[in-house]
Amino acid sequence: MATRQAWAGWAAVLAAAALLAAPGCSSQAEPPKELKIDLGGAVTMKLALIPAGKFMMGEEKGPHEVTISKPFYMGVTEVTQAQYEAVMGTNPSHFKGATNPVEMLTWNDATEFCKKLSEKTRQAVRLPTEAEWEYACRAGTQTAFSFGEDPSALGDYAWYRANSGWKTHPVGQKKPNAWGLYDMHGNVWEWCADLYGEYPKGPVTDPSGSATGDRGYLVLRGGSWIRADAGAFRCASRSSNGPSVCDFSYGFRVVVSVSAPGL
Ligand SMILES: [Ca+2]
């Protein structure tokens, strides 16, 4: 019964969002700018519409043009502990707090969360590709950070060692980027779907990462509360670890395809 209620809630949100997004009698409704997923127990998850487009990925290490051919929805925050617990029934986090990001979870755990939420909502919920993550982090910029080149502004946008007090913080407290995404810089590193490896040499469309990978490591992005060096928080900065490794600085956020029923 709980599942049926969740689906009913999801459908209602989609319907409401579609109405808001398509005033008048336009024959081709724009996708809603925002999705809200009902996770049950009064816990919801908000996602923002990310437009299709092109950008240069990779900074000085293998810059290449990437085309993101379709819009998609991305969680406006890292997945919180309340959200994780609503779907998985557990909370592995070291720093407890309902609105703090879930951490101490592996890439396998994050993937399982997406699978369970997909079943619950009948939508393709998944981890972002590394390209989607960097594209969304940049929010139309080509600067080192989403807020420009000057790392002295990092504290306005990110929890990092200089301001974190050596712990995570509730999501969404710092300034968002231009596309309304919070904590893309800092708080917790974010698992991406892709195997970590060398970038392609030329332009690519909707890349999904290295085919072979490096030791089977998966991509982590964005820096975390424990890092002090501004370089770790650049839009293009990369990290990686194995799929079964957890850490109190590793979390994630999800994406959902725009081709959801009713849109
Ligand atoms: Ca983050």
C-alpha cells in the first residue's frame, strides 16, 4: 500500500509540474523545470532540469568537447540521510543528521539506492555520468569553479576544511550554482556512474566513461569537507576509488531521465 501511495504521489507531482510548465494551449509542452519525488514518510527529493548543451571537459588534462544531447534532471542536493533511509531502511553515515548528506556508502550502495528508487517510482533513476556531473557543476561556465576563477570565494559555495569544522553539514546551506544545484563543490565527494580512465581524444556525445577503467575504480567528483586544497574543488577535478570502498567523505546525488511518462 505504501508503494501505491508513493506512485500516486509521484504521478500527482508530475501532473502538477506539467500544468505549471505548459500554460495556454502550446502543442509541445516544455518539461517541468523541477521534479519532486515522494519517497514516503513525508520525505521528498527535489531535482532540477538541466538543459542539453556543449562544454569543454577536462581542463588542462585532455580537454575535449562534450555534447550532452538530452536534458535531464539532477538532484539539487546530495542525497540526505533521511532520503537514503526512506529508500534503503538503513543509514550508514558517520556524521548523523537527517538533512546531512549520507556518507560511508560505497559505489555499490549508491547504485543499489538508484535501483530501488527506480523500482519505487518506475523512473530511470541513476548516478550521473562523469560528463553530466561536470556539465551540471559548471552550469554554463568554463571557469575553474562555477563561481569564477577566484578560489577565495570557495567558502560561499562549499564546505571544505577551512570552514567545515571537520564534519559534513546539512545540504543546501551554501550558495547554489547558476542552475540551482547546491554543494557541487564540497561537503561530500559524489560518486558518478563511470569507470575512471583516460578521456577520449576528440569530441564526444553523451560519453559514459572509460571502457576499461583503471583498476576498476569509479569516478568521484567535487571535493569534500576534509580537503583543504582549492584545486580539489575545481569543476574538472577528478578522484576515484573502488566500488566497495566507503568513506565518511563520500556521498552521491542522482539523475532522472526527462523521458518520464507524462512529460
Ligand atoms: Ca558535494
